[in-house]
Amino acid sequence: MYSIMRKIRNTLWGQLTAEEAKKFSFLAVAIFFLIGSYWPLKVLKESVFINVVGVGYEPYVKMISPFFLLPLVLFYTSIINYVSKERLIFLFTGLFTTLGILFSILLAHPTIGLANSIPSPYRLVGWLFFLFTECFVALMYPLFWSFIHDITPPESAKRGYGLIFAASQFGALVFLLLSGYIASDTSAYAQNTPILTFGASMLFVAFALTIWVFRKVVNPASVKGYETKKAHKSPTKFLDGLSAIFTRPYVMGIFLIIFFHEVVVSLFNYQLNVLVTRTFSCPGMRHLYLNKYAILIQVVSILFALIGTSFFQRKFGIRFCLLAFPALLGGLALAYTFTQTLFVITGIMILAKGLNYAFFQPSKEILYIPTSVAIKYKAKGWIDMFGMRFSKSVGGLANKFVGMGVYLVGPLALGLVGVWCWVSFLTGSKYNKTVKAKATID
């Protein structure tokens, strides 16, 4: 039985050594809890904001999120040299667990929370809950991936990252199914949402415990990262990460790849939320539809992560993967130009987000491997925390400009995709040359 499982594993992800299998299995369990906690909150973030504040204000909350995150980014990049990565994970996990419990209490309040069914832009809890969820994924996800990049060489990443991403999407699917079951009684939306928020907060703790066990039982020899021809030293100034984005074309390329992705997806996501709001008048039905939509995203992600992520990376390379995804989104943008219905935009977003998590994200993350420690932690921190939210902010601004002028969404997205493909080609080429030379981008 074990030999059959090993053969299946090797076929899907390559010839993992015993130590690699142990290492990536623990990392897979950790991200199972991390992403498993985030996705139910992500669905709640959208539905709570729509029902408490109003869908028309969604572009505004995305526009202000980068400025809300800025103090966290400054704090993160200023202490990264002085605190171990595991301690940072434990520190921020404790912070978000506490905040999650607090929000579960606030959402259950009879006037502040969801029992009050009158939407208003003055209801602060809706804004803060949205920003809390954005901060969680903006901080914890890049921190965890920086930790992984620091202990994984490129060839090992091609074998093991597919397993990690498959586990992340499986975690999302499992807990979305559970939250969907709890949310199936749409009349109890106000009572169930605080329960789901509290449950997600407990998963934060499970994530941190897995990292603690990982460090105790995994052989230190198997957690060595990318080895280069020359050593490099991490600078100590917290603004060095931001400086690296503007002074290193390769790092700017990573940022622009993320920027174009977030803007294009934000354009489509707003169209989806507007059509959901117009189609369903009941708050519970809106949440249930968004939950089912999120489940379908995870199904697509898991299927592709199991059979496609590692295969495409090993057979066609990182540059091909970086180019194929925006090309697909360009085709989807063209389709929406001619047919603007809830069914069509839902299908587009399922493909766009499903393949993003299983195809685009693993390739984008691998780009950080041949970089210095400063770039892995500091520049990545700025890009994934502030830069990604800045990109969403630009997407929110674009949505205020476009509004419901759907005839503008397709052409605008197509133009962005064209530049995105060009940047992806240049950045992917630089990655190939750097890894082949066993050099470091610092």
C-alpha cells in the first residue's frame, strides 16, 4: 500500500526524498490550517461588508486598506532582523487570534452586529472586519511563504510546492464545506457568522502549533535553502525592502506581476458582488451563494494542484507558467465583453481564482528563491502586504471609474493583460538565467 502511495506521489510531484516528504508534509499541514482559516473569513468579509455597510462602498474599503496596513508593514520589516521567523509567526498568530475572538463577540452584538439588518456606511464593525481579514492574509501568508523559501532550494521547490498548494486548497475546501453546512440555514445568518469567526480563530492556533512541532521533529539538514556562489548579508534598515522594489528590476517585475493580477481580478470581483447583491435580497442567501462559489474555486484549485502544478513547472518551466495564466485571463475578459450575466461572471471568477491559487501563485512564489534574505523577507513583505493591497486599491479606483459600465471592463482588462504578459516574460527569463548561474539577486 505504501509503495503504491509513494508511486502516486512521485508521479504527481516528482521524486521526493524521505526527508523532503516529511518536511513538505508538515508544511502542507500548516498551510492546511492557515488557508482553511482564511477562506471562511474571506467569504464572511464580503458578505458582512455587503450586508452591514453596502456593496457600493466596497471600492472605498479596498482603496483605504493599503494605508491601514502601512503601520503593520513598517513594524514587520523593522523587526525581521531581530526576531526569529518562528517567533514572528507565533506573535502574529496570537494577535490575530485575539482580534478574531473580539470580532466574534462584536458580530453577535444585538445593535452593533448582524442582528441589525440595516446597512449603513457609518457601521464601523463592517469596515474593521473587512480590514482585519485583509490584514490577516496580507501578513501571515507572505510571512509563512518567506519562511518556506528560506529553507527550500529551487529543484526541491518544484517537487514539493505542488503538495503544499494542494494541501492549502484542500484546507480551504474542507472548512468552506463545513462553514457552508453551518450557513445553510439562511435565516440564522446573524447567529452563525460569529460562530464561524470564532472557529476560524481557533484554526490560527492549530497553524502555529504545527510550525512548533515542525521545528522539533524535522531534521535540520533538510531545511537548508538556496545555495549560491557568493554569500550575501541582509541589510538592517526596514526601508531596504521598499528600496529593493524600485532599484532591482527583477523585484519590480515580481511586484508588477502581482499588481496587474490584482487589478484585473478586482475588476471582475466587483462585477460579481454587484450582480449577487442585485440577484439576492436576503443576506443569508448572498452569503450562501458566495460560499458555494468559493467551494467551486477550491475544487478547481485542488484538481489542478494534484495533477497540474508540479507537472507544468517541471515540464514547461516557470516562465511558461507565468505567461499562461494572464493569457487565460485575457480570454476570459474577452468572453465577459460579450456576455454580462451572474452565471458567466461566476464561471470566470471560478477559473480565474481557482487557477490562480494552484497555477499562478506557486510559480510566483518560486521567483523569490534565488534572492537574498533581505528580498525574501523585506521586499516580499512590502510587496505582499502593502503592494498587494495598493494594487487592490487601484482596482477599487478603477471600479469607481468603470462602475457598471461593463462594456469598459473587458477592454481595460485586456490592455492590462498585454503589459502583464510582457513583464512576466522578462521576469521569468531573469529567473532562469539566475538559477542556471547559481547566482543571487540581492
